[in-house]
Amino acid sequence: MLIAIREDEAIPASYPAAPAGLSPEAAALDSDFIWARIESHIRFRYTARAVSWIVEGPGEFAPPLSPATVSATEIWNGATWEAASLSPSPLGGYQLPGCGPYRFTASVGGGPVTATANEAYRRLAEYFSGVSLANGVRQETIEGIGSTEFDVNAVAKALVASGAADLLRYYRRTN
């Protein structure tokens, strides 16, 4: 049975630009913060970055992020990582014949931003720009969106409350 032990995903050099048509308040928010919230919820990446996975087999491994280009497959020999030649699997990944562990190094992202993702961005940004707080609610300043303070629960529930999560169902990450 395949077990994913670790995933290391680099922060991209940049995120896509904010879509057009935002209110002035939503446009003033840090677009990297909004894109990072969206990408943490889905399996697609819109700008390129490095990622590596360490998995144990046997079984079939397919990169859980896309688009992904695997540049190295390795197996731990007890002292160091060494190159491993793995057979392709029927679902587009790799067949892991033994326990491993195996390390996959890849570049993910760079795909075009879909209209659905742009609409999810718009909904999330407009939600953050319009969140109001009742007196006495626990608040937290969120780095990346300026000095605005939000109810901690509002930030945690923002993808759902804004309707962005519903739009992103198809892109949802399953692991």
C-alpha cells in the first residue's frame, strides 16, 4: 500500500495577477495572499515552483499536484538517494515495485488561470474586503492583506462563506 510520507512545495517566485473587475477594496488586497489561499485548497498550481514527494510503496504513485513534470525518481539505499528507473503506471504515474522509500522531484504549475479560478479569486477577495466584525469577537491581523483585522473564524471559513470553494470543487485536492 502506498503511503505519502512528505511533500515539500516551494513558494513560487510570483502568483498570477489579480483578475479585472474587482471593487477598489478588493483590488487593494495582496493578490499573493488570495492566490495562496486558493491554491492551498486545490490540486492545480498556476505559477511554476519546485516540489518533491517522498513515498513508500509498493503501489502506484501519481503526482497529486498538476500540471507536474517529474525530473527525478530516486530510491533510498540505506545511506543515500540513488536514481531509480520506475515503470509507468496505468493512470499516468509510476509503479513502485518495493517498499522504498522513493523520492520524486518535480516542477509543478504554469497552467493557465481558468475563468472559474478567476471568479473564485473575485469572490474570495470581495469577501475579505467586506468582512465586518461584531464587538467582542476574537480578531487577528492577517499578514498579506494589510492592517485589516478579521475574525479568525471568518478567515478560516472564507473559501466556503464566499462561495469560492463551491466553484473550485472540480479542482479540489483529495489528499
